[in-house]
Amino acid sequence: MGMRVTSNMLTNNLLANLNNNANSVARYQQQLASGRSIVNLSDDPVGVYKSMRARVKIARLEQYKENVVAARTWINEAETIAREVNSVLTKAYELTVQASSDTYTDGEGTARGAIAREIEQLRNHIFDAMNSRELERYIFGGFNTTSAPFTLDVNGEIMFNGVLMNAPFTGSDERVEFETGAGIRMDVTVSGVTMMGLDGDNMYTVLTELMNELDDPDSRAGDISPFITRIKDLAENVLNIATELGAKMNRLDFLEARYDEDIVTYTDVKSRVEDVDEAEAAMRYKMAETIYQAALQTGAGMLRMSLLDYLN
């Protein structure tokens, strides 16, 4: 015996189907309006999970890229200063070679006195360069980025972060680090101590001693010539530092290029999950709208039927 179908059942089924069809029309309409295939979390839970993972990855990559850009700024400035200091030391080396001859006196050593004044200016230039700042932060002060790392005490002795450098140095050799990737921390500059030179063989002290020797009328070539090797060693140290910083710049360039590629990849993954195919969505919207209109017409015809229609 078949199940008896009542008018209430027909009406309920009609309303349920109309509601489903209306929801489909509304969903495709919202997709077209927003440009997104996922309007509600329930639309595609797996897609939502993939999209969230891609978003997290993109955010992390963008942060690493920002760190790389900031690190490059620091390293670029430090490398520029290192090459500048190397050029200054090269000039000091040339002047020292020039002044190391006993024939270069020019009457009671006045020519050497002129070189001494030039050496003094070169020394002061190095001192100022080693106190350079990037965005109001001192580059060569290690963790101290708010105050000048190199200062002079009352006797004119050079100090690094308040610690005398001419005696055996007891301060710390600190370096600023940036997180440039997952598990990657790169020191983006060099400590001023490493750059300036340790103990009594630092650039400031060596050039000061050279200046004093040049000002001494009793000095001879044998007193000045040892400074040739000392300045050459200082210049080689600074050049090695500049080369190391240049290598770090190259590494940062590689990292940034990789992050750019990864961001494009994960943005594409996110787009394929989130972004709607407008042509397909428009077609589905038209189909859903057609079905909904047909259902309305069918329902309207069915609901108009009454007992009088059957009696006829």
C-alpha cells in the first residue's frame, strides 16, 4: 500500500526546495559581488584550511623580507664606511711612505709637520666615521645604538663604550643580529672594536703616534718607517671586513629573491582557493536563478489548486 501524500507534505517540500534554490542563488550572487569563492566557512572547510596556511606563510615571508631589507640597509652602510676608512688608511699609508725618507725634511722638518697635520685630519675623519649612524642608531656600537661608541677620555685616549682601548681591552665584542629566515640569524655589522683594531694597535692610536713622531724634529726615517707596516695591517683588516660585508649583501640578495618567489607561489595557492572563477560563477548563478524561477512557477500553479479544482 502506497504512502498517502497530503497537501501539507507537498507544501513543505515545495518551501524547502524553494529555500534551497534561493540559498544557491544568494550564494552565487555573493560570490560574484565579493569576488571570493568562499563566503562562509562552511562553503569549503578544506579550502579555508589551505587558505589560512597560505596566509600564515605569506605573512611570515613578508616579515622575513622586511628584516632582510633592514639588514641590507645596515650592512650597506657599514660596508660603505669600511671602504671609506680603507681609502683613508691608504692615503695615510702613502703619506707615511713619503715621510719615511731622511731626505724629506724640507728645512727642520716642516714638510713632515705638514704631513702630520694631514694625518691628524685623516685620524679625525676615521673617528667620526666609526661613530656613524643609520636611522639615528649607531652602527658600530654593538648593542649600544643610542650613544656614540667611540669617545676620548680626559687624556685624549680612545674609548669604546666607556672602556679604554689602548690597554688590554676588557669590553665586549657585540654584534647586531637580524632574523632573516627560519632559524637564520645574521649579524648585520661588525663590532667597532674589530673594525678599529684592538689595544694599542687601533687606528686612532696608531695615527696619533705617527702624528706625534712626524711633529718631533728629532725623528728619523727609522722612527717613521715602522708605521708603514702597522697602517698596512690596519688597512688589510678593514678591507677584509668590507669584503665580508659585501658577501653578506650577496646572501641577502639571494634570500630576498627567494622570498619574493615564495610569496608569489603562496599568493597563487591562496588565490586559487579564495578567488572566484567569474565565468563559472556567472554560469552557475544563471542556472540557479533559472531553476529558482521554474520552481516558483511550479509552486504557484500547485498552490492555486483547491477542492473545487478536484470536484470539476
